[in-house]
Amino acid sequence: MFLFLLIAMVVVVAAVTLAVIGGGEHAVLPEAAPERLVDPLPVTRPVGRADVEALRLPLGLRGYRMADVDDVLGRLGAELAERDARIAELEAALAGAQATAVSSPDLFKKPGEDSGR
């Protein structure tokens, strides 16, 4: 009985191996192209929230592909730095305009009006 089970097991393993490897030239598993990042981040306009939510990074052997993740994070970091600089510029301009408005109370008077009345 033991010999029969051993032979049956060898036959099953051989059949599975032949099915996976294949017996002829057409039976070999085709090479799969590596998954690549299809960059949905727009080039012609700033990245928006919907663009980031739609982003799907390709998987590699041990997680996400590091080069693609680095590219996306670099792009997002550059855009955030650009937006931060623009916000700081606008805040400085607003602070300057508010300081000018506070220092000159006659800002809303028409030219030629007398301030004594």
C-alpha cells in the first residue's frame, strides 16, 4: 500500500510540474511586463485633490516600486513648496495693504474734501 501511495504522489507531482512548466514551446508561461506607473498627474496644470485621490501606484516584488513613489512624492513636494511660497507672498502683500490702510485713515475720502467737517 505504501508503495502505491508513493508512486501516485510522484505521478501527481510530475503532472503538476509538467502543467506549470509545459511540455512544448507554446506551453511555457509568457513573460509578464513589469507594471509601470501611468502618471495621471497633470503636466499642464497644478495637481489637485482629485488627481492625488485617483493616483494608483504600481506594485513591485516587495511593495510599491520605489522609483515611481519617489517620482510622485518629488512632484507633490515641489508643487506644495510652490504653493507655500505663493501663499507667503500673498500674505505679505495682504499685510502690506492692511498696514497701508491703517496708517492712512483718509483712504476713503474723495480728493478735495475737507477733513474738518
